[in-house]
Amino acid sequence: MKTYKIAIAGFGGVGRATAGLLLSRRERYRQVYDADARLVAVCGSRSGLADANGLEEEQLSNLEDGLSGVAFIEESGADILIEAGPSNFRSGEPGLAYLRAALSAGRDTIVISKGALVHSGRQLRELARASGAMLKLSGAAAAALPTIDLVEHSLKGCEVLKIEGILNATTNYLLDAMTTRGIGFEAALREAQEGGFAEADPRNDTEGWDTACKLLILANFGLGANLTMDDLIVEGIQSITRERVEAWRNEGFVPKLVGSLTNVNGAFRAQVGIKTYPLADPFANIRGKDKAIRITTDAMGETIAIGSGKEPLATAAAALKDLEHILTKRGA
Amino acid sequence: MKTYKIAIAGFGGVGRATAGLLLSRRERYRQVYDADARLVAVCGSRSGLADANGLEEEQLSNLEDGLSGVAFIEESGADILIEAGPSNFRSGEPGLAYLRAALSAGRDTIVISKGALVHSGRQLRELARASGAMLKLSGAAAAALPTIDLVEHSLKGCEVLKIEGILNATTNYLLDAMTTRGIGFEAALREAQEGGFAEADPRNDTEGWDTACKLLILANFGLGANLTMDDLIVEGIQSITRERVEAWRNEGFVPKLVGSLTNVNGAFRAQVGIKTYPLADPFANIRGKDKAIRITTDAMGETIAIGSGKEPLATAAAALKDLEHILTKRGA
């Protein structure tokens, strides 16, 4: 049986859910992959815990101050890094430092936060290629919704002509509330903030940046594009009025915040903004915090996927899907 | 560069589309896989053509009588068999003989027709395991709609709790016509037969057997079940009246012929029959000849996929997706 030592950097809701799910699946890893998968280190921004023999669930509620940072993770002896920290696409940090160190050292890496992938995706890909490390990122593209999976696996061989995605839960929740209940943007936002579905500063979601990040990751890592934020036209939902939504409704259309990629002679044009869909379109019926993607290819026509897993468990499961692909490859 | 010799047994619409798409992608195979993929033989039930140096598109309209059958394909020197013949789940033939010969000899095999997989799936899996051949069947499960792909790749690690699928284009077209235009079953069927979307003897579709075949393949090859047709409860749409559809419509429900698998303590219960969905459910909006699947798992919640590729191209593309997975594995 081969031992895999796993570290998780970033220990908020998603990091904790990933740790819990990983520990609960250890028997599966043993049976299916003949793998002893040990969680050897976890850390948040200021505290952490490490044990080369493997941490148990009950230890994870008592992290020790000061055990954090790149050196702490590197010293844990981990073979595989799961990066689940906060996401800042303008700096790439704090994830970028962890990812650079792990990939440079040839460690397989599972990325959940988008910041570093958007900020320095090309560099990270090159580090991985140079060292032979695997760089996986299912959880970063749109949580449990299959996106890059579809392009790379299910539609393999086809040319992607166009992609449209409802990729951000907060804006979909807000537009859905505005459409189905006739309330305005501010009222919907307050409600979402009170329910914990929108941040105190919601602009990363409402102005379209989160969608743009996911779109850029999908384009660069799934379609071999090389886009930066400057290549994207990004519009949000903050200026959509109740009256505008009502007018669309009266015409039988539902507004969605959509990220789209259009293949123009082999290069992808990327855009984030409102699109409206007739009621019979599957996109019109993407409710609440669900997500969806529509991929149009030359030979398979339109393929739509809709995901509605509960967070943070669904994102944790996406990251651990990556882990199984790593175990498959490394165990072969 | 490695040479792969490919034979296609079964040369109706899907077989021909597969041959055409394969030939058009030869440059891709060279570039992406360093593979020289040659079509070395094709045959229908009574005629065929073979050339160890590779057939070209223009030769495929002049097949020679008498060049057909298992011995003909075996003598072509093919490394990979694509089986695209007519589907008969009661006998498994004519595909079964081709598949047994290829898998016994260790040849990688891509199956498009369902008959042999339903009739002798277990035996074929065992032949493949014994010889080390790959047995791929994306095109048999539901054409371009990703089904087994989702379970095996995108949802990897999760426990499947339930699957529902709209897997048969003909019945979906008929129910859609009955629902949206208020016509009866007989009128919808005549129309579909005139348009070429339903067979002269439509019972394989309308009585639910085609859906049952796909469901059984999905259960046995995607979920490790070991079901036979006797384990399935199969009901069709032939007795659904216009009045019944109208009553559903007045209540806001849309009827669909659905194959479902339910995980009961680790074993799957399988059933084909009518289910009704409210208008806001994505399944209510699966139009015409589109297909859809909804997979519920423990950690990722509901994942829905909808496919609307044009036939026979979409099925050909599904089979050639399998080919790329074979090229990836064999080229490694």
C-alpha cells in the first residue's frame, strides 16, 4: 500500500469540509486505490496543526497559533497540497506562495481558490510542467458543476464553438429573487446578506468579477487560451432595476448573469454580462444558488450541465475528485 | 509515431458518420497523440472493404459484396474495433460475435450498439478483463449525452443515490408533440414515422425497451451493478391518452418517459415509466429529440446533463471520444 501525505492550506469552511470528507473516505482510498491517504497538515492564516502519522477529525478543532505559512506546510512532508485559502485575483495571495512552493518541488497540487490561478495561471502551469507535478483545479472552476471535465473528458475530440455559464451563486440568487418575487436589487441584496449568501462587500460577486475569474480559469486551463482580466469585458448586475426585470418578465424572459466564451477563428472572446432567456430555456430555470454551463461543439451540438450541490461540501467533493484522479495516475 | 488500425463493423448511418469523422480527424490524432489512425476495414451485413494502408472517404461509397463477418474483420489486421451494427438485445447479434472475437484477441473495442451489451455485458466485461483489452461504450449509453462519464469522472468519489434519465429521443419527441400541440399518441406517431424519427415498428421505443437497454448499460457498466432485463420494471408511453396529457398540462405538469435507478442499501432498483415534472424543472423543458440525465450523489447533490447533438454525428463523436481515451492510454 502506497502512502500519500496530504496538506490543506486555507482552513475556512471549504478547507474544513475538505478535511472532513477526506478523513471519511480513507477506507475507500484503501480499497479502490490501495492508498493510505493521510492528512498530515492543515493551516489557516495564523494557526495550524501537523502530524506525519495523520491527523484525526477531533484534533481539527484545536489548531495551534503560529503554525502556518509556506515553510510550515513544506516541513510537514506532504506529497500533495490542497489549497483552499481566500481568493484575491489582484494579488494571487495567499495561495500563490503555497502553490509556487509545492509545484516547484514537484508536489501534486489541488487548487480550490481562484486568485492565484487568475493572477499567475501561466506561471503555475509552467512550474507544474517543469517539475512533473499535477495541477488540478476542479473546485476552482465552479465547485461541483462539471466544466473543464466536460471539455477535457466528455466532449473530447470536439471543437468548442461557444460556452455560456451561470457560474456565480450570489448573483443568481439575487436575480432569481428579483424575478420571481418582484423585489429590487437592494432589497434582494440585504436579504442575501442576512441569510449569509452575500458578503458584506458584495462587489466581487455583483460586479461580475467572480464570474470573470471562473470564466478565465475555464478558458486558460480547459481550452488552452491565455487570457488575462484585461481581455475580458465584465459587466455586473448592480444596475439592474426592478422595472427592467419586470419588463423582461412581461416579455417572457428571465435575466441571468452569464460568462461567455466565443471561438472566433480558434481564439476565445470572453465576456461577462446579463443575458436573457425564454422560459423554456434550461438556463431560465436555474434557481437560487445553482450553477449551469452550456457548451456548444462542432460534433456534439449543445451539452448543458446543471449543478446544485450544497456548499461547502460540494466544493470539497470537487477537490477530492481531483485527488482520486491523482491517485489513479500515481498508482498506475 | 504509433499506428492504430481501426475497423468498423456495422455500416449504416452511424457507422458511416463514424468513419467520416474519424477520417476528418486524422491530423488531430497525429498532432495530439502522435498517432497514425488508419481506417483499415468497414463492413455492413453483406458488403465491406479493407485496406491495410487505410481507406479514404471516396472509397466508402463502393463496398464489395461478400466482404463481411467476423473472419473478414479479423483478417483486416485491425487493432481497434468499432461496433456500430443494428441492436437486438434479445439475441445480442450481430454485434456479439464481432465483440467476442475482438475482446478475446485483446483488441480494444468501442461499442455503439446496445444489443450485445445488454444481452452479454457480463461476459464481454470478463473477456476484456482476461485479455487486457479496453471495452468502451460512450455511444451506447445515450449518444453524446454524458452519462457514464459523469459517474466515472466528474462525480468520482461520490456515492450515487439516484439516477433519472430521459434517454430515448423518439418517445420524448412523441410526448413533446402531444404536450405542446395537444395531439394524440397515434397522430404524433404517424407524424414521427413520416419524419423518419420513429420506426415502422416503433415498439422498441414506445414500449420503453430502448430506455431500459440504456438504463441497464448505465447500471452495469457505470455503477458496477449486475442487472438483467428481468430485474427491470418497464412501462412505455403507448397507452398515454391525449386526455391524460391535457389533464397533466392543466395541472402544470409535463410527462416524460424516464428510466430511473435508485440505490437501496448499495443495490440499484431499476424502472422505466412515465414521470411528470413541474414546468420549472429542467426535465420539463427537454424538447424534441434531446436527452437528459439527473444524477443525485451524497456529496455533490444533483447534477443534470442535457444533450442535444444532431444524429448520427453526435453518436459518432461519442464513439470517437472513446477512441481518444484509448489513444491516451495506449500512447502513455
